[in-house]
Amino acid sequence: MKNLVINCGSSSVKYQLFDMATEKVLTQGLVERIGIPGSGIKHTKTGMDTLARVIDFPTHNEAVKYVLNLLIDPIYGVIKSFDEISAVGHRIVHGGESLIKPTLVTEEVINKLEKLIPLAPLHNPGHLQGIFAIMDILPNVPNVIVMDTAFHQTMPPKAYIYGIDYKYYEENQIRKYGFHGTSHEYVSKRAGQILGKPFESLKIISCHLGNGSSLTAVKNGECIDTSMGLSPLEGIVMGTRSGDICPGVILFLMRQLRDVELVSDALQKKGGLLGISGISSDLRDIEIAAQKGNKRALLAQEKLIYCIQKYIGAYTVAMEGVDVIIFTAGIGENGVDFRKEVCAKLECLGVKIDVDKNNCRGKEVIISTPDSKVTVMVIPTNEELTIARETLQCMEEQK
Ligand code: ADP
């Protein structure tokens, strides 16, 4: 049984084909710049060099068709026919309040996804394009959607409601939703397994720190709060996104720039580490510049560390304690010095880091000392495998 996992962005398609018996990735790749000059594909068959081709992909349909043909290619392919694909799992950024569990795609589900576009204008249209492309090319293969927002749907109203007129929640579903749910769920459950303790018995703070970053408080197996909001802009400062900001700043920008798209760019594409440092959105570049004495790079680095420390403090109180702190995603898995800096201020919570154990990248390691009051762990995330598993489970529930 083989499941294909597709993650369609507005101009990209990421994919992985899993053998579900072994959970091994057979092949994976990325199509970029769909509909933009210079589009192309990078495709890796496990154990072979990466194939990189520049090809004109005007829409997601051509891109998905090309990917599928590569899967059955005599050299770069890994299956003999499309009949070997049991199901396709799609990552969906925003499921709103109506799409929570992994769901088999039907006409009704497509209608729901279309209605959710105002809540996720940058993401959901791309996801729909991907679903339509698969339905067109593989009409007999079931499609399952797995939502980034799903894991956060257990948050209590006091965590998700915003302090504006309640009618915006009732009429427009304006509230905190949270994202990276698949990642937070995966690493939190993995922490329970590694520690040999039921996931439902732990108070966990999961720190997903990549280009986009969020922290989630998981108490007794359920998300009780998360740092991202209605959109993936809220929370800690990110690569190019502002994170938490006084709404007055947005009003100021509206008056100054007089264009919603320019304000959106200022908050989403030109803010964050890039905006503060003026150097880069990539923490590695910021760290190098800060070491060389660049003050704005140092400020960007300090701001990010401070944001994470504050959220950890807030979530510790929200859960009345914390048993486990998890670092995951690009920065969380690889930022050795960065983790040390974040944890330095957490000594007041009884956190003690083992410097040697912390000297690790991209593997599952407990980096706290045995006498630390809080267990601190690095756990590489695996959103695609989670989607493949949930797709399988959803198909089994249909039987
Ligand atoms: P995305 O959110 O796009 O999936 P990733 O999870 O791949 O991003 O994280 C990307 C970020 O990880 C980069 O911007 C970079 O700042 C950070 N990163 C990667 N390796 C390191 C490292 N060794 N030290 C510090 N940061 C790192």
C-alpha cells in the first residue's frame, strides 16, 4: 500500500510517496514557481542523485501531471502503475471550525474548502488546485485532507476569542485557529513514546521554529493554546513575519501606505528577522552577522529568543506547570547555540541543559540533565509521515 502526500502552496507542490508497510519514503520532490517564469522540479528517488529540471509549469495541473509521470518513469520512478497508489493525502493549512478530522474529499468538502478561502487566501486556493489536479489525473484514487489547524481545535474559547465585537466571530469566524498542528501533534506524541509516558499525562510546550514558527501548549494530550492566530502571522517573530504586534501599528501602516497589499507585505514578507536585521530571514545569516558585531542582527536574534522565552513562561502558567519542552523544525532541530540561549533564562523553571547532549542536530535527543525539573528534547518533526498515516487511518475508517 502506497500513499502519496501532496503539499500544494500557491506556486509550489511538495510531494512524498510512502510505502505504508515500512513507512519508508520511496521518492520525494518539489515543484517551484508554478505560473512564474523559471519554474522547475527537483525530484529524488531514495538512494539516487536528485534530478533537477527547468520546465514551464503554467498551472498546478501540469505540475502534478509531471510529478505523477515521474513516479512511473522507468529510471526515476518507483511504481509500475498508478494503481499502486492507494490514496493521496493533502496538507491543508486552514480547516476553519468545520474541517477538523482527516476527511475524505467529496463535493461537500470542496464546497467547505472554497468557503474557507477568505480565512486563508494565500493557502487554500493552492490546496484546491492540487486536489483538482489529482482528481483530474487519478479519478479513481481517493483524496484525504489533513488540516494544520485541526490539532488546535481543542483550545478553550478564552484562548481563541479575540477582544473585538463578538459578531465578527459569529458572522465571520474571526478567532485564533493556530497552525503547524500536524507537527505539534507528531512531536508531542513522540515525546510521550520516547519517555515511555502516556502523552495524555504530560504538560508539553512544543516549539516549532522554522521560517514560520509557533509554540503550542499541550496539556493532557490536548492543545490548550497556541501562538499563531487567525492567520500564521500572530505569535513569535519569524523569518519575514512580524508576529505579535500592536494593532495600532497596522492602523499606522494603513494610513501611511494606503494599500492593503503593501501593508500585507510589510507584515508578512518584509518583517520579522529580515525586517529587524535588514540582512536576512535566515537565522544562520543573522547569527554570523551578530557575531561580527552587527547591532541590528543581534537585536533580531535577541528579539526571537525573548519572544520564545515569554511564550514558554506564559504557557507554563496556563498549564500550571510544564513537564516537557520540545524543540523542532529548522531552527529547533539545528540551532545548538540558539537552544542554549533560549534555555538559559528558563533556569527559574528548573530547566538544566547538558551542553554536550545539546550539541546535536536533526535527531531525537534529550538535551536536559537528569536532575532538570523539565525534560527538554529535540525531536525532528515529520509532517508528511503524519499526513500519510492519517490518510491511511481515514481510509480504513471508510471501510
Ligand atoms: P520552513 O518553515 O520553511 O519549513 P525550516 O523548518 O526548514 O523552515 O527552517 C528553516 C530555518 O531553519 C532557516 O531559516 C534557518 O534560519 C534555520 N536553520 C537551519 N539550520 C540552522 C542552524 N544550523 N542553526 C540555526 N538555524 C538554522
